[in-house]
Amino acid sequence: MIISAVRIAAGPKTRDEMLAILFSVKGPTESEPACISCRIYTEPRNDKNITYEEVWQDEAGLCRHLRSPHYRKVLAAMDLSSEPPEVKFSTVLRTEGMEVIQRVLGKADPVAMSWTKAAASRSDREE
């Protein structure tokens, strides 16, 4: 899995245009076969920063996307940034979920994990 994150700084006159560009790309990007998700984040206390994040199943899917007309629009939004954009591609080799919390807290503090036992009990009853 590969996470692509672009953080751009919007000036007061370019923020709406940047967001419009990124939202115009979001749907088509999510429709690409190797795309797991595509999200746009703004920071509540800082109107300046916009983060555009894509998650890809594999490098081949990401590379196809980087060559696409959709990504050219992302590059156009980056060109509007009032500061040099921050671009990161992160490779995730392993993903875990609740088992990490249970492994760490379950042995150390069973009281802290009481809600997971209640959820498991509810799940058993629903089946």
C-alpha cells in the first residue's frame, strides 16, 4: 500500500480555486481500480493548509495515476500554493488494527479494554 500526501498552502485568493480543483479530481481518482481512498483535509485552526491524500494498492496503480490527466490537475493546484508544497509518498508494509491495542492494553490493563469485551459480546448475540 502506498500513501501519497500533498500539503499545499492556500492564499486567501486561491483557497477556493485549489479546493475546487482537488474536489474535481477526487471522484475520478476514487474510480481508478488500484485506488483505495482519496481524501481532502483542511485544518480547522489554519485556513491556509490543505492536504490532499490518496491511498493506492500498489506502485503500478500509483504510477498510472501520476501520468493521468487527473493528476495534472493536482499539479495545477500545487502550482497555486503560496509556499513550496510538501509532497510525501509512504509505503506501508504492514497494517494492523484492534489487535495492537488488545495486545498492548489487554495484558497491561484489562479494565481499559472492557468496552472491547462488551462489543464482542454484542457481536456474538447478533449472529
